[in-house]
Amino acid sequence: MALASRERQYLHQELTEEVSAVYADILCDAWGTLLTAQRHMSAARLKTVRQNVEGMERAALLALKRAEYADPSLTPEKRLKRDRERYETAWKADRADIDAAL
């Protein structure tokens, strides 16, 4: 998996260590696709991308339910939501770095 930036690479590594590589790969691919699509695609195409991402999130949720992760007090749904927020924060930080470099 080729991630374009440092913050998302760190997050991918953390998710791999905390849960599993499958979970990290699915989520980073899904959310990266969605956030990029929101910047560059038409509304009709974005709808299709969102549907694909929802399917990928369901797959990640299954991977999460089967994994033993560090914080069992979180339900898989809450963990997924928390990780999405972490990814969006990392993505915004990376976008700021990229925009600053231009």
C-alpha cells in the first residue's frame, strides 16, 4: 500500500499494531479514496465511491470483530468511528503539508 504522506503512514502502522494489517489496509484505502474523491469528483461519481467505502467499512468492521485489539472497552463500532476521526485528522495534516510545499 502506497500512502502519500507521513501522518497517514504513522496511523497505518499504529492500526496494524493495535488491530491487524487487514483492518489498517481496508480503512486507509477506503477513507483515502473517499477523501480524495470529495476533492476531485462529481456528485454522481462521489455517490458510487461512498457506496464502495460503506462496503469496505463493513469489511473492516468484520475484521475488527475478529481481532483482539488493545482497548476492549470500545465496541467495534465506536472503535471504527474513532479510527475514522484519527484518519481524517491525519489526512488534513498531510494536506496542509502538501499545500504548504506548493
